[in-house]
Amino acid sequence: MRSLKWPFRPNRLVGLAIVLLVVGLAVLGFVRWRGAVLGAEHADRGRLALERGDEDAALAEYGEAVRLNPRSAEARLARARLLVRHGRPDEAVADCTAALALAPRDAGVLVCRGQAYLERGFDRDDAADFDRAIADAEEALRLAPDDAGARRVRGFSRCAKYDYRGADDDLDEAVRLAPGDAESYAVRGRARTLHGDYEAALADFTEAVQLAPRDAAARARRGLALLYLGRPKEALADCDQAAALAPRDALPYLALAHVHMHEDRRDLAVADLDRALECDGHRVHALRLRALCHIDMHHLARARADIEAALILAPSGPAELVVRALCRAMDGEKTKALADLHAATAAPTDPIARLALAAQLWYEHKINEAIDACKAVADQGGASSTEALEFCAILHLSLNQSAQAVADCTRGLERTGRREELYAIRSIANARNGDAAAARDDWEKALQIDPRRARLRRAQVYLDLKDAASAVSDLAEVVRLDPKGKEGYWRRAEAYCAMQPPRLDEAAIDCNKLLELDGQDSLAHRLRALTLLHPDSYDAAVTELSRAIDLDPDDVYAYVSRARVRLERHRDDEAIADATAAIERESEEATAYAIRGTAYTDKHEDGKASADLAKAAAIDGRYVAARDAHENDVKRGNMFPVPPIRPFNGWPGSAPSPSPSSSRPAPPLSGEALGWVAGFLGVVFLFALVGGFLKGRRRA
């Protein structure tokens, strides 16, 4: 038999290559098979960890399963669901997108990615993420029309876009489709929290906790519902239990921070938020909330750092822009604050944006337009409507429209019955309306809910209405009820300064108490300097203002105030340096230009003096007389022109008229010169209304 011959003789190297290729393919197949087997084993371990409630271990196991078998859509989906629960939506979106490439018709993956978009949209104020979530949910419903998860995602996304009717339909259907699913009740509870229907939300969260006792998120959110219903002790217990169940999850610590902020324990709230950010450093909500805490504690430099970090993650978030505007307004950067408010109004349907617009209009003294903006938020419904009605009532009071203020408060109380602020404001409106019995009844109801907070709110309204004496009376009771709380002392010191005539000795005592409680309070140092503005205490005032600047290097008010004190002491170069620092931070600070112009006048630098005084007069018409007096002196060739700003009259905010005499110093403080206090309080109180909304009701 003839042997079969190949038409060619194979080269040995080619043969070796074929052998190596076959071996390589075999090894690759074995590695993939081994990865699939080991990945499945880790996935099974992850399921067991979930069954015993150990989500951290489950997340680690599913992560190992994905590493060993990256083509497993099931492992990626399981990990993505846990990442969503742990507040890591970016990673969840990445996992779901990879899983969809492997299983493009899997409705469960679409639902999970929609939920991740939804959570990211809430944390970063990004409406585009809500649209992405709705698109994923609708595609999932096309593939699986009875998928309760898809209904939940679409319903809650609609709620986030203020389509409350569509949200109710979807979420009720989700509960009907999955009556034993805790998640359906929890999501509907969150939506009802956004509605402001806290009783219904509490019922849903309670049902969710009963179905899933180890669900830390549902328990934490039930704590927030209890807090909004005026039951802080029960809220604290729920949030503590949630933190114990999920010690590495940011949400329970965020909820605890809300409770501690409600109790005015900002130090504990900051500690809670530190823990939340340790768990998830990209939580915009946590950064924003910590910034608000630092603002309340008057640690403005820390607040700025937090809100700038938040704006890196959410560059156009209206809530973040409003908080930065508050920081800037408290530091005297009025132009930048208004720019932030204007940027925050870019989302016309967002209640935060509309409240920011109302704030901007109020700041510009367009009260009726501000009322219309608040009414638009109130008519939109949801939890924000209560804050809008509260603001609307205060605006009506400022116009002496007491009947309309009563109507606003009544409408707000119909939506949420337990709200001491509304009762306190309505008591003022009823008193001004001549209904003493109704005023007394409202005040008693406010005191029954929370006597300290009720008095604090009424005092703030009195200050906004320029009734400092009534505010002092309420704040004295606040201090008695909470002798270790800073806010009572701070507000009372401001009220003493705003009285006619100002009671600076009492204000100084309160400032000293503030600094005993917190030596890092930059605004307390600044306010204490105000009480020292007389010739015998100028050096002490400079010391306090220098300390305020050390704590908050962007404090325009402190720079301007120190410049004026130094000008009175004929330290012109130092006054020029301080005024320049203020102008660098706030280009429209008229008083800083006037001070610098006066200092240049003293130094006989008439060109620079004329330019600065002209700029001051262009910004603030009250400096026109000072500019004209200087120009007349220069024209007459007066070698020693009369200083246009004499004597020292307090902090920025009211321009003194030119003194006919160059004698220094004249009476150092006048009641009119302290008008800045009332203006400053008004700005801060206005932002506090928006800030109160930002402290959690929408982002709970």
C-alpha cells in the first residue's frame, strides 16, 4: 500500500506554532471555565451573605465574582444593586451598562440602571439623570409590562420632576404588583415625603420595615418622616438603629445629621456628616449639608470649602449655588451672591430655583414679584410649598398685609399641621390684624410643639420687621431654655445692636458668651468688634477683626470695618491695604472705595482719591456728597482737604454724610449707622428660609 503523501512538507516551526496555538486556546478555555466556576461560587457566597443581612460581605463577594468572570451579567447586576443601596450610583451605572452589553433585553438591568440614575440625580440636582431613569424604566416596561421595579423607578422619577399625579399612579401600581415587596412601600414613602404627606410616608416606611426588618435605608427614612412629624426622639432611635445595621452606609448618618440639626446640635451633625463622607466622599448632599452646618456655626471658611467641593461634583446644582450665595452674602460679597442666585434660577420648574428667584427679588426690594415667585412654588405642591408659604407670609407682613399673611400660614398649616414656625408667624399676623384671641391661641399651639424653636422663629420675624425690642424679649427666653445653644446668644446680640439706641454693653456680654462656647466663631468676633467701636477701644476692635479675618479670610465686612478703624487712627497705609482686600473680594463694596479714597486724601494722592470716591458715589448715591466735597477742595487747591468720611459710624451699610469739621473722633456710633445690622439680618434670614428647605426635606 502506497503511503499517503502531503502535497508539501510542513516546516517544523509552523508545526510548533500550531501546537502552541492549540495549547493556548485550551489554556484560555480552561481559564474562562475556571473563572466562570469560581465566579459562580463567589456569587453564591454573595447570595448567602445577603440572606444573613451582611451587605458589605455580599458586595465584596460579587466584586470578586465580576473580577473572575467579567462576562457574567448576573454578577454585575447583583453588584450594581448593592452599589445603588450603598450610595455609589456612578459605579452602578457602569456595571449595568456592561451587563446590558451582555444581555441587552434584560429588563432587570434596565431597572437597576434607572434606579442608579435616579439616585444620582437626587444627590446632584441633575434633571437629566431623571430623564435617563424614565427612559430606562419605559424600555423595561416595554420588555416586561408587569415589572414592579420599572413602575417604581418611573414613578419616583416623575415625582422628582414634580409630576405628582403620574408618580402616584405608577407607585400605587407597583405596590399592587408586588404587595410583599418592601422596596415598593419604601419608594412610595419617599415620594410621599416629597409631597409633604408625612403621615402617609410614615405608614409606608413602617410597612417596609415590617417586611424587611434589616433594611437600614427604610428605617433611616422612617426616622426622617418621624422628624418632620415633630417626633424627634423616635426619629433618633430609628436612625441609630439604621446606622447599627449598616455602619458603612452613608444614608443613616445623613439621617442622623438631619435629626441633630433639628435639635440645633450642629457639632453632632457635623460628626455625622464626617462619617457619611468617610463612607462615600462623593455625596453632594452630605457636603452641602455640612456646609450649612458650618454656616450655622459661623465657620464660613469651612463652609466655603465644603460647598466648593460639592459644586465640583454638581456644577449647576441650584441647591449648591444657593448655599454658596449664602456664604458670600454673610461675608459681604453681594455681587457674587446675587450672581449665584441668578445662576440657581436656571431651572424654572425646580422649587429651589424658584425660591432662589424669590430671594433675589426680595434682595432687590421687588417684594410683590418675590411674592408671586413664592406662590408659584406653593401652587406646584410638594414639601417645598410649606417653606414657600412661610416666606410668602413674611413678605406680606413686611408690606403690612396681615390678612394675607394669615391666609398664607393657614394654607401652609392645612398641608402640614405640626409646624411651630407657621403658628408663630400667624400669631404675629393676627396680633397686627387686631385679633388678640387668635394670636394668643396660635402662640400657645406653637409653644406646645416646640417652645424654643417657636420663640426663635418669632424673634427672627420680629428682627426682619425691625422690631428689635420684641425680638430681645423672645430671645431671652430662648437663652433660658437652651443656655448652651449659640443661636440664642447670637440673635440677641444682633438684636441689641439693631435697637434704637443700640445697647452695646448687653451685646458685648452675649458675644463673650458666644466666644466661650466656640472660640472659632468668626462672626462672633466680628460682632464683638462692633461693640468696641469707640475711641478708647479701637485697638481691641482691631484685634477682634483681625481674629475674624484669620478665621475667615474672605470676610469683606471685617476688612472694611478694620479699614475704617485704622483710618480713624491715621494708619492710612494699613487702611488702604484692608480696603483693597475688601474690593478684591467684592468689587461693588462702596464703603471700601470711600475709605480708600479718604486714606488717599490724607496722603495727598488726589488722583487716586478722586477715582475711588467717584466709584463709591457711582455704586451708592449716599457718597455723592463726599465725592463733591473732595472735588471742590481740590479745585480750590486746599492742601488739607476735609476728609469726606468722618467720623467712624459702624460697619458697612450706611454712608455717613461729610463732616463739616475735620476734628477726630466725633461720636463714634449712631443708631442710623447700625442700619447694616437690620439689612444683614434680613439677608441671612431670607437665605435661612431657603436653607431650611435645603436641610433635607427634598433630598431625604
